[in-house]
Amino acid sequence: MIEASPHSENKKGSLFVVGLGPGDVDMILPKVAKVISSATDIVGYGPYVDRIKPRSNLTIHSSDNRVELERARLALELALDGKTVVVVSSGDPSVFAMASAVFEVIENGPTEFFEINVTVLPGVTAMLAASAEVGAFLGHDFCTINLSDNLKPWDVIEKRLRLAIQGDFAIALYNPRSKARPDGFKKTLSILIDEGVGDRLIAFARDVSLPSQYLSSMRIVDATPEMADMRTVVLVGSSYTRKIKRDGVKNFYIYTPRYYGE
């Protein structure tokens, strides 16, 4: 249970919703770091708030990943109580993260919530970090699909995936596979092959930007479900995406050209 104390009158604080980037502390944007340094309260999912350095004048509110709306309400209540509150997400707060939850609670909450000044500060997403690590995978039109069916039905995911393939987008896939959802990515690979794009490139970026980072790439038809987990972002190429092999520690580059030839 997430609880906040009753707020006092005329003590309106402020609320920031920020992205911490993909993992490397050096990839946190300076403005986000500045806001965190002046916060009185940090609110977020446990592994994300663990990335914040504790200090004597900072209260950290950690919670489970399935209580997004409750977490957003807590942050708003704390702001009403005069606190300077920072809600943290990994990557960017507007990409499958907490910014939407905050505004949903504001829309459906008491009128006092509308009076709070909410500032959303962007972050580097895992898909952009992964694209950069391999070269310029998302160099032309692309889309992003969350493969988790916790908040939307699988038939919606499948429809969007097929349309993205038919539209010849490069695709970034989030939350591909977990212990609770072991079959979603297996079905995704089957859909890609069924749509006739098995020879296109697919890349896996696990723990992108961290020392434990692991990158791999192959044809879709050669990929297996076990190559992905919840710490992996998967990039699927368009018909124009290309791989350059080279010698060295980074033995390949992948890019999608800006020029769209006939």
C-alpha cells in the first residue's frame, strides 16, 4: 500500500517526471540531474529509485512495478503537501513509463491536482541507445511497440506488429519476454516470418550502456525467443536496413539509410 499524509492548505509544491536514461549515469541529462539534486522526494519503481544516491534531506518512495497509478497519486499528494517531487522512470518518462500515469491520475482526480505544476523532462531511451550502439539502426522511419500484454490485449499487439511490417518500418520492441510472458516474443518471431521478412536483420541489445551490455545481430529466421528478456530491447530492420562487417572489438555496424531509393 502506498500512502501519503494529508496535505496542508496553501503548501503547493512541484512535480517533475523525469527519465534516467538506459542505465549509464553519464547518460542522465544535465537538467534531470539538477532537478534530482534539488528534490525533497523521489518516487518510483524499486530498481529505478535505487539508481538515486541517498542523502540526508531526501525521502525515497520505492514501490512495485504494477502500481503505476498509485505511485502517481502519491507523487501528486506529496506535491500538494509542498514537496519538490521527482518521479523517475528509466529511459524517457513518456515512452511506456510514468508520465502518462501522472496525467491519467490528474484527469480523473480531485480538482487540486490540476493546480500542480507538472514538468516532464525527457531521457535517452533504450531504443535510441541501442540504435546508436550498433550504428544507426533507426536511421529512417521507425515505430515502437510494447510486447507486454499486461495493459493491452495480444490481438492489438499482433495487429500493430503486422501493420508495422507491412508499412516497412524499422521496429523497436520493448518488454519482449519475461517469466510471466514466455510466449509473446516467440509469437512475434512467428509473425515476422509469416509476413515474409525472415531474411531481414534483427538486433538484440541487453543492458545497453552498462558494463554488462551485450549486442548481437542475425537474420530474423535465425533468432530464437531465448535471445530476449526484460532487459533487452529488440530492433527489427526494414527492407533497407544494412549490416557492415568490420574487424575490431565492434565487428559490425547496422544502419538504415536516409535515402529511400525506388
